[in-house]
Amino acid sequence: MKQPVVLRDLTELARDKGEFVQEPEPPTIVATPTPPALDAHPDLLIQAVLRSERELEHLTERDAAARREAETVLSHYRRLEADVERLRKLEREAREAESNANAMAESAFLPESRAQAEKVALGVAAIAAVAANRIRAVEAQMAELEAGEHLSRLLAVERAEKEARQREERALTAIERAEALASEHKYNEALRLLGSAVKLNPNMPGLASCDDTIRRQAHAVKTLEVERALAEARRRHRREPGQAAEILGALDLSGMPSVLVRDVYGCWLQSCRRLGLMEAVHYSPGTGKGAMLVPDSGCDTRLKVVSAIGLPNWTPGRTFAVRALKGARPLAA
């Protein structure tokens, strides 16, 4: 254990500084492994690449051979399908002929006609039975082929492609129908039709493009209609404030530019002020939505709607409890 050092002046401090100052330990250096250079063994790298290429070639050849084999089996499968269709048609015709022959045998006037009809019925019945047995045999062959791995995969690919083509055809039909509806200014119906089609074909650019085009058309037409209604209301709001409020109250302002909504609402509010309503109350639950109400003569605790905008179900004459209309304020002059 070291003895304590007592310093009396700076000279002693300089002399004994070694007792206080410790040299910092050198930092520990951890050696990191150096990755081998890519060009250290170029021959080995080239050989690895060549082996990969050969393996890919073999895989491609085996896959193509398997597909050719599956396509050969598929051709045989299609021939069996055609055979089944022909046999089914033959069976139907034979059963029909049997039914007709039996009916002839029952209603024949001459005995020899009856006997001949019964022979015909037996003959076509035998044909129908042979066709039915042949159908079962062919269907068994088809089921055996379907159990094969390659054919089942190829059939699944064909079904998927067929379904994709059908979806595309339905989507193109929907686009054509939506464009026709849009030309008739039935934008909501057209957009609903496209919305259903987009759910089934979310990655089809044509549907998205058509939907965007019709939405822009609908927005432009709606904006123009609102602007025209606003201009008409402004012409009327001084001399016919009731008519002006009714015109503006019937508008659908959803999706309209905020400046236009503000102008429409302001004109509606001015028209309501000009109605000269006694004890009128102004209620506004949101931007572009409002109602003008007056006390209901039949009940002091209820208010009756005189005019409303942006609230489709608030028809004139409908009443609400005063306590339900929080935020309602007396109409300022």
C-alpha cells in the first residue's frame, strides 16, 4: 500500500506528478477477418458459374419435357372429353327415341305396328345402355388421367387462364357499360358498376383509368351545377329569399371545393336571414351543413326546421328537441 503524499507547494507537485497521472492503456484492437478477394481464385469462380448454368439448362430441359408430356396427356384427355359429349348426346337421343317408340307401341292401331314399335324401343334402349356404360368407362379413364401430377397442374393453369380471360372480358364489358352510363350523366350508377369490377380486377389499369376519368367528369359536372345553382340563388335571395334557400338546400356539396361550399353556405344563410323569422335558431354541425329552425308552436321544448343545407333528412317541418341541438345559436341579423 502506498504512503499518502502531502504537497506543500507547486514545486513538490511537479516533482511527484507521476503519483497522480496514469498513462492511458492502449486501446484493444480486435482483428477482423479479411474477406477473401474475389479474384483470389478466378478459375474456381468461373467453374462455379459454369456449373450453375449447366444446372439451369438441365432444369429447363426437364421442365420442358414434363410440360410436353403433360400436353400430350392433355390432348388425349380432350379427346376423351369429346367422346363423352358425343356419347351423352347419343344416350339422350336414344332415350328420346325409346320414349317415342313406347308411346307408339301403346297407341298403335295395327298389331304389327305395335310389335315393330316395341322392337324399336328395345333396340334404342340397348343403344342407350351401351352409351351409358361407355360414358362411365371413359369418365374412369379421365379420372385416372386427372390424378396425374403433371396433368392436374396443367389443368389448373388452364383453369386459371380461362378465369383470368373471363374476368378481363367482364371488366371490358363493365368499362363499356360505365362509359355509356357516363354519357347519359348517370355517374353514380357508372361508378358503382366500376367499383364492383375493380374489386374483382384490382390490378387492371383500364378499370382504374376509366374510374378516374368518370370521377373527374362527375366532379366537373357537379361543380358546374352547383355554381349555376349559386348564381340563380344570388339573383333571387333579395326578392325571393325562400326560393333561394330552397334552391341551395337541395344541393349536394360533398366533394366540392371548400371555397364554393363556403360561398353556397353564405348565400343560404343570407337568404334565411331575409325570411324574417321570429326567434329563429341557427344550427351548424359541420362545414357546409346547417339548419334554420324556429320554436314549434305545439311544444316549447322542440324546434321546427324551416330550411336546411347539407342535411338531406332535415326536411322542412321536422322537429327536434332543443337539448339535442347542442351548439345551436339565435340567428344573428
